[in-house]
Amino acid sequence: MFDFSNLSNNLEGASIANVIIIALVSFVLSSLIALTYQRTSREIESPKYFIQSLILISIPVATVMQAIGDSLARGLGMLGALAIIRFRTTLRNPRNMVFMFTSIAVGIAAGVYGLFIALVGTIAFCLIVFIIYYSPISKVNHVIGSLQFEIPNIILETEDTRQKIEELLENNCARFSLTKYGVNGKGKNAKGIKTIVFAFKIKVIHEERARDIVNELSKMEGVYDIRINFRDADEKI
């Protein structure tokens, strides 16, 4: 039977058996990380080939670490060789970056024969991911969008419309902030009164709240051209 303790203590002269076992361990642990990502991801579509990359990247990383060993010269040479490669792939979701970094870390730990560290670290990481996935923190799904509308200046001067709008946003938004306040010279009514353009950045729990905001604003006198654009979609209400 193969003795993992001997493998963990032997940092030089890796045999064929050791190389194969390290590659298999890296593959199994990175596959567990990829499975955890697939089961807990709330994205409709994952980045192309991202799950495959999670599984594969730990194997070459472990191979590189075995080749370097404890040699400073090899490490510097490998650093110079890898510096030639330019990685242009961008991961927009920070959560995806964490999973990719974890798979790389598993490959590093396995490559220096820290199999126990790699195993415990992978299991702990996957368990914490599932705990977060089923916790209330993960279930809160705020939607961020931009709200824009116009009001004639005469309405703002004579009515408390702005105060009513802010109260409406406070009741329906988790957060909101005014991002634009300007005079629209093109938007004049029959009396030639200029209009004021408002733009708010809003965060709501669900799209239904955004529809409620539009419905309430439509009932207010003088408020027109109401639009809500969600940040991650082109949908307009």
C-alpha cells in the first residue's frame, strides 16, 4: 500500500508513482471544487469552459510545483518562463475568481506533497460554500437599476412632489441615491415651462418593487416619461 506520509515528507526525486498520484489527487480535489461550484452557482450561464478550467488547472500547477521542488534557480527560471504567457481571460464575478484561486491553491499544495493540507482545505472550503449557499445571506437577491423621470418646474415650485417621491423610494427601495438633476430645455409644455430631469440609482429586493414605484409615480401630477433600466439587462418597465 502506498504510504502518503512518505510522499508528504519526500520533497526531492519524485518517482513516476508519486507524479501519477499527485496528478490524480489534484484531479479529484479540483473536481470536488468544480462540483461544488456547479451546485451552488446562481448564474444562469457560467463563463465558457469555466468548470472545465477549474478541474484542469490544478494538474499543471501541481506539475510545475513538483518540477521546481525546493530549488531557487528552478523557481526563478519557471517564473521567467511563465511571465512570457499573457492571460487575457477576465472573470467578472469575484466569486468565480475565488473558486479558480482555490483550485490553483489545491494544485500548489498537492505539488509540494502537502496532501493532507490540500484535502482538509478542499473539504473545508466546499462545506463553507454550501453553508453560505443555504444561509439567508445568499438568498437575498437585490436588483440594481436606474430610475429616470421628468417633472415640470412649476410643479416642483408649487407642490411637495419631490418629498413625496423620496418617501416613495424610501418605502420601496433598500437604497437609493440621486445621480442626476438637470433642466431639460427641450421638454416644454404648451406654456413654455421647462422640465426637470431626475435620475436615481436604486436597489430593490425584486423587480415587482420597481413596478410598484412606476405605478405610484404615474399617479403623481406632472410626473411623466418614467423609465427604469436594470443594470444587468435592457428591460424597461
